[in-house]
Amino acid sequence: MPKPPEWAKLKLRVSLIALLNGGEHRETNLQPLCRSAHKEKTREDVRTKAKIARVRAKHLNLHRPKQIMAGSKASIPSLRW
């Protein structure tokens, strides 16, 4: 049995701009990719989304305050008279 041609491996259709990054659910936003390229593109899309979320949280001041370790200088209330 002959091996299938290289283009036959292009089974996955992924978004040019990921839906989670604001891409549209349209045919014009799709491209065929092989599995290895799909994994790489998905990894990059998730990395981009995580960075956007970090920057947004920083700008909106949505970070958790640092926890103060018991017994540290910061945990001792200063006495200012």
C-alpha cells in the first residue's frame, strides 16, 4: 500500500487568530496545519493569552497582596508616637 501524500496529513484546521484571543469563528480565519505545527501554534496562542491576562491584571491592580511571613520585620507593627 503506498504512503499517503504529505498534504493528506493536513487534517487539522485551526484559526489564524485564536478564538480565545479574539479571533472570529469564520472560514476566512481557518488554515490547515499538521499536528506538530498545530501544537506549536496552540502553545503560542496560550502564551499570548496568559501574557494579556497578566498585563490586564497589573493595569487593573488585580494582583494578590504579598503575604507577610510571621516573625519578619514586616509583621511587627511599628510604634510611631
